[in-house]
Amino acid sequence: MTSGETQSAVSRNAAVALPLLMLPVVVAAVAALALPQSGYGLAALVIGTIAVAWYILGGVISLGYVLDRLAARRALASIRHEVVAAADPIWICDSDGLVVLQNEASRTGFGDIAGQNILRLVSQLRADALDDLSGLVRRAGYVGCADLALGSGDTLTLSRAEDAPLQVWSYHRQGTPPPDPLAADEAETPDDFEAIPVALLRIAPNGYIRRANAAARRLLGASLPQGADPVHIGSLLDGPGRPAGEWIAETHAARRSDGRSEVLRLRARDDAAKEQHFQVTLAMDPVEQPGLIAVLNDASALKTLEAQFVQSQKMQAIGQLAGGVAHDFNNLLTAIRGHCDLLMLRHDKGDPDYADLDQIGQNANRAASLVGQLLAFSRRQQLQLETLDTRDVLAELTHLLNRLVGEKITLTISHDPTLRAIRADKRQLEQVIMNLVVNARDAMPAGGNIEIRTDVLSIDDLARDKVSLPKGDYLRIRVTDEGCGIEAGLVDKIFEPFFTTKRVGEGTGLGLSTAYGIVKQTGGYIFCDSEVGKGTCFSLYFPAQAGVRQAVRPVAAATEMTQILQRASVLLVEDEAPVRAFAARALRLKGYEVHEAASAEEALALLDGGLTVDIFVTDVVMPGMDGPSWVRAALRDRPETRVVFMSGYTEDIFGEGHNPIPNAAFLAKPFTLNELIQAVARQMQDPPRRLDA
């Protein structure tokens, strides 16, 4: 028996014994008159006080009992018509389980049990009736409604009224969902609820939707069936980590909503074009009790924006990690390659150690290429942007691509006749195309066709893969294969570094991440469309240029070491001791006078002490003052001094928004001895340029 039932039983017993409650008052009055005032006055006062308190307690209990009875009668009168007219068997019981009303369907199917305990009905249906009855009453007391599944497949439902001590029992045949008998069977009439422009749902404590207004029906569309059968909220919306029905039950049991809301996902339909999310806020229904009002707002755009932000933060964090690792590795590789070059100067090709040194150099170059891919993904490499015609780029690349794909695969290249130029780094664009072609080749071990197609698109509004392209003209490069395709669950991960679907030893997982970084740094976009068993298409979008192709000074390639011996003075600033030691030895071997400094502050101190030099060779990223900052300070008094910057990445120090530095060149780490000497020699040979020239 629950606490509510116990209190009701006590109330009835107290009401029956109300005349006996007056007995202490009579005893106290007799004692006050019969006993002497001097000896027994205190005793009479105590007895009188107890009697009055007893009387007040009995009155309160009796009043509570009377109010409960009145509430029960009002609730019974309000639902009597619906119960009598219901097609399903229904029994109305008081808080003790005694049947006070049953409809004709219940009499026909189960007999007349009015005035008897509902336990008699449960005993007809279940062997362990007492335990089942106790469990039903306990669950219904918590969530307002509880079901008992029977062996025949039918359901016995108990609903409790929160505002009256009544139990509503109903029997439902197999396949008929249990409606809430306490809810009025209202016709859809144009009332205030229907006319409200906000999407509203009336929900019963058991999670079934009683009613949806016009705005809610428009918002949910075909997901909300239009019919007589009740719909459970859990069949429409997926909860955030728990069933929506459980959230409804907890909110109703707490009798308050606290104004909290949840973002629920609409269960996917076969014809659904995209995933939909709704922000749902619950409030107690002021009209239909027990029940809740759910306010729905379309949160699909918010969830899309949230997913875009999470993805961008994830890629940015990976990029920062990759860039930081690459910077440290570039310093190590510069020292390894540099000291290897110094050793090779002391050994000719016939020396037994020369082959070992050559292997060290080649593997250092391979490591440098791997680090370069990390820098490409993190978008921290120095790009040499120029205006390119992709027809020329692909024409020069065709021979190499045909060698890469082999004899089993056919490579087809086609261009739009009205092709436009783009701004990109030619070497990096070639790297992107080669990476995509190599992946396409690996996806077709039995052979097939790879197509590279270029065209120009005018885009007004394009949003896909959580990215929106700005309005404008774009040059699109598509690389399509006929391979095995990529599973839908893996497409979102393919641009992450070190993610690969190839077997161990067949790939580093950096090919697509490198392509992603280069394209994004160039200001473009890359998308993937794939279908398992049919193939994959990678689409690159670059902003199309309106102007004509510009003439660009070619970048000098690494050749044999220039034999230029000068008595020029060099100030070498590098915080990494192994790199500084190699660079100093290399420059001294070529006849330069080298002054070393481990920091920018030390370099400025040397200059303030009267040191005169012809060229600064400095790292970019250093503890304390960075390279460009100290160089700008030093050039105020030495405007014609040449500068060579060294760095694994530039951190946009030379990008837009920073003042240019005159007479400056950039040398990317890791560099060889030849590359260092040539960079310094070219700077010394070029005439000095002033900033205001």
C-alpha cells in the first residue's frame, strides 16, 4: 500500500471515530469541576490541553478526508461520460482499489465487480496478481501511467489522476495503443491552441501525443501521421543520449520543467532530404492535466553550424600539432643534412664511407619530404603564388602522371574551352594532382580509367560537407576514378593526417591531408563524392582570376655549389645550436667572416657594440624577439644590409598585414649546404634595395 492509500485509509477511520474524539474533552471538563482547585488544577490544565490538541488533529484529518472525497467526485463526474462511451473496458477505482464505476464493455468481458477490489480483475489475468498489482501501482505513482503486458498480447493499463485519489484501469486488445482515458477526445476545431503560430504538442504523461497544432503539423510534415491512432513522441524524435519518453516521464514526475530544453533529432525517413533537429522545451499543460506542453523550434541550422565549428576546431588543433612537430623536425633535419654535407666534402666518391653518407643524405631528404606534407596540411608552408593556366600545368605533368598510373590504367585529361586562370603555387598544385591520381590508381588494382576534367562554374549559393562557398566564379578540377569507392562512414575522416584505408606499409595517410592543406591555404575548397563499388570523384574549387596571366620570375633551383669566395661579413642568428654550428662552418668554408648569436637580443647587443656586417642570416621563430622584429630594429641604422631568413614555417610573418623588409630572401628548412651558400651568394650579388625605392 502506498503512502497516499495509507493516508486515505487513516482519514476514513478517523472520520468514523470522530464522536470518540470528543471523549477527552468531556473527561477534562468533569475533572476540572470535580477535583479541588488547589491540588489538581495543574492536572486538569494538562488534560484539557491534550484534549484540545487531539480534537484539532482529528478535525484536520477529517477535513482532508472530506476534501479528497469531493475531489474524487468532481474528477469522476468529469470523466464519467468518456468512460461510459469508451469501446475498451474501463474501471474507475478509489485510492484503496475499490471499483466505483465501470463501463458496459468491462461488464460484458469481465463481469460486474463494482464495489469490489480491482485485485479480483488482476487475479483473472495473472497468476501472481498481488505482486503485479503492487508493481503497477508503484510505477503509475511515479510516472502517472503504467502498463502490464499479458500473455495473450493484450495490455492492462493503470493511469492515476494527480488532482484526485482515483485509479483508471483500462484493458486494450493486441495491436491497439493505449490512449489516455483522462484526456478529452476533442475534435480539431479552430481554437486558440490551433491558431497559435508556434509549433505546440500536447503530450500525455506516458509520452503519447494528444494533439498537435497547425504550426507543429507543418513543421513535422509527413513525420507526424494523420490518423486516429495515437503517436508516441519517441517514435518521432530521438533523445539526447536517452529516450524522449523517459525525459517526458521525468519532467512530469517532477511537476516542473525548469525551462530547460533539449535538442532532439527527427527520426530519419526514407524520403528525407536531410537530417532535421528540433529544440524542444517542456512546460506543464495548464488545461489538460495530467499532461505537458512541448514547444518546438527548428534547430537544424544551429546543429549544422555547431558541426562545422567542431570540425574546424578539430582540423585546426591537428594542424597546430602537425606544424609544431614539423618545425622541430626541420631543425633536426637541417643539422643532419648539413653535417652530412660537411662530411661528404671530405670524402670523394671512391671512399668506402661515401656510400653510407649518401644513404644518410637520401633518407634525410625523404624525411624532409614527409615533414613538408605535415606543413602542407597545417598550412604553414611558404607558398610561391603565381597566376597559372591549369592547361599548361597539366600538360607539363602528363608524362609523369602516365608513369605513375602504369599500363593497366588509362589517364584522360579534358579542359573547358573557356578556362580561366587561378592564383596558386605551381609546385604545390602539382603535388595535389599527383596525390589524388596516386590514390585513384591504388583504388583500381585491376585497372580502369582516371579522368581529370577542368571547367569554370559561376556559383551563387553552394553549401555542402558543412562548408559554404562564397558567391563568385570558380575553376573546378575533378579527378574521377572507377575504383572500389569509400564507405560513407569514412568519408568525413579521409582528410585527417595519418588516416588511411590501405594496408600497413602501403601508405602514410598524409596524401589527402596534404592536398587538403594546400588547397585551403591557396583559398580553395576540396570535396569528395564516393560510392562503394562505383568509384570516387574529388572536386577542387579555386577562385577564378579575372585578369590575364602574369609573368613571374622563376624560382632558382638548387644547382652545383657556386664557387664565390668573398670576404663578406655575416651575422648568423639561430637559437638551435646544431643548426648554428653547421651553418657557421659552411659559410666559413666559403670564405665568409661569420659572427654567431644565439638570440635576437644577443645579435642587437653585438651590433650596438660596433659590429659591422654585410648580411644577416637569421632564424624566423625564436624565443623572445623573433627574426623579422630584430631585423627591422637593426635596419633603421643599416638600411642597405642584406637579409636571409631561415625557417621551417613562417607563421604568416611575411604575409598580408606585415610591413615588407628590404633586401630580404627566404630559405626554407631543412636546407642543404649548397642551398645555404647559394642563398647568401645571390643576396650578396644583387644590388641593395631601399624600402622607399
